[in-house]
Amino acid sequence: MKYTLIGSFTSPYARKMRILLSTLGPFEFKSINYLEQADSNFLKSINPINQIPILLVGDTKIFDSRVIYNYLAKTHQLKELTLEEENRLSAIDAAMNTSINLFSLRRGGLDLNSGNTYVERQKERIPLILNYLSPWVKTLNSKEPAHWNFVTMSLYSYLYWGEFRQILDLSEFHEMRLFLENFKDAPGVIETTPPA
Ligand SMILES: N[C@@H](CCC(=O)N[C@@H](CS)C(=O)NCC(=O)O)C(=O)O
């Protein structure tokens, strides 16, 4: 097989790459759990950044989801992202990064409501980003094939993960809930759903 993706079943960064790869043809998915010693050692031995996902193409390793996307877009002649789409992707990735940090801090025992200034700045970023994305999200139509692309795959993976990990409260973002509902059968979504 041409591509091997190293990730985990729950990582939203890995999931968006799994969704995209599933639309491009067969690929191998190697799931690791970096909280376990053997997998942690393996990850450190192949990626100095010590993060997933990683795409292996023959002997070549590609480390970051955005770089993996750029490589696949070039190789498979995917439509070039406009600057507006790049900005949305940056915003989604920033929300994902912030939310993962909050999740990891909470898992490590930190009280996210203690008023810590760093944590408060992290928390502030999420509604800012969701409000920024909201007008665009309202225009998305799941019947329109072009609306299922790397940017919307990224948004889907992020929102699903955020709710699943109870780090994201979408009660005031109905358009985001609607987006999750409308795109739940989009290509690659069902087969990449994290195990309960
Ligand atoms: N910038 C990276 C971020 C990837 C990332 O944050 N991955 C998380 C899992 S969702 C990770 O590997 N965390 C391990 C750690 O930091 O200990 C990308 O876009 O691929």
C-alpha cells in the first residue's frame, strides 16, 4: 500500500487525515497509544515532534497534518485552497490545538476553572473561533460534494472530538450541531468514528 498513516482512533488530527485518505483510495492505518510506554518509545523514535499523525510514503515521513495535506493535495491534484479557506483551516487547527491542550491539562489533574490566566486565554479562543466560522458554516450543504473538503473534514473531526471529550459546549452554537448532524454520513465519517 502506498500510504501508511500513524495515529490513534481518537485523535481529531489523525481522524481528518483518515477521512481525507479514505476518499483517495486504500491506505494502511497504524493505531498507537502514546500513553503506553512501548508506543510512546516508538513515536519518539520516528517523530522528534512526538505527535501524531505521521504519514509514511515509502521511506519518507511527513509529520504535520497540514504538511501531509499539502503533499496529498499536490499528489492527487486536489483543488488549491483559497486564502479564505486557509484562514478557516488555521482557525480550526488553533481551536483543535487549544482544546487538546485543555483536555490534556484536565486529564493531568488541573482544575480548568481555577482562574489561571493561561487557561483563561486558551478558553477564550474557542468561542472567538466558533463565532468567526459561524457565518460560513451556515452556508454549508451536505448535498453539495464540493462542500466536503479538507476544511470541513477538519471541522467535523474537531467538533465531534470536542463533544466526545466534553471539552466543547455547543449549546450556544446551533449551526455547529446542525453541521455535525448534516454531515454525519459524508464519505469517510462512519468508518472513522472513534470507538465508544
Ligand atoms: N500540529 C500537529 C498537531 C498534532 C497533535 O497535536 N497531535 C496530538 C494528538 S491529537 C498529539 O500527538 N499529542 C501528543 C502529545 O503532545 O503528547 C498536526 O497538525 O498534525
